[in-house]
Amino acid sequence: MSLPLADRVIQLAFDPGITPAGGGLPGLAVLKNVVNSINMFGIIAVVGALAVSLGVWAWGHHTGGHQAEANGKKGAVVAAGAALGLGAANGIVAFFSALGSQVH
């Protein structure tokens, strides 16, 4: 005997009842500290990359090296985007996590 379609859909929509909870595993504070340190390391690296890219851009402009100038501009834009992503990473994840928790 087969089940009606509505009953089959209800069976597919099983809610496992899983929600994120802090403090469930040991080492959460250490993991947060490690991720914060990686983020800070990334931001410091981006500052260096931006400085180098701006230097290449200026050098290419003043020497007439159009390829170097274009590469410097490209590097500056990529470094600025990386800084934006690193700085906004926590907010982006929090936004999409909250958005995902609204899906039913």
C-alpha cells in the first residue's frame, strides 16, 4: 500500500533539532583565539600587500611602465577587497547564520 503524496512530503521534512550551542566541546575558547590570531595575521599581511602594490603602482606610473602600473592597481584593489573580507568576516557569517536559522 503506498502513502499519499502529502504523507511522503511530511516524512521528508523531518527536523533533527540541531542548533549551534557554545560550550558543548572543550577547547572552544582556544579555537576562537586561534581564529582571531589568523584573522589578525591576515590583516597584517594585507597591509604589507597594499603597501607593496601602491609602491609598484607609483613606480610604474613614474617610469612609464604601464604593465607595472596596471599590476599595482590590480594588487591595490585585491588587497582592499581582502581587507574588507577579513574585517567583515564575522559579520558576514553572523548575517548568513541568522538568515539560515529563519529557514523552516
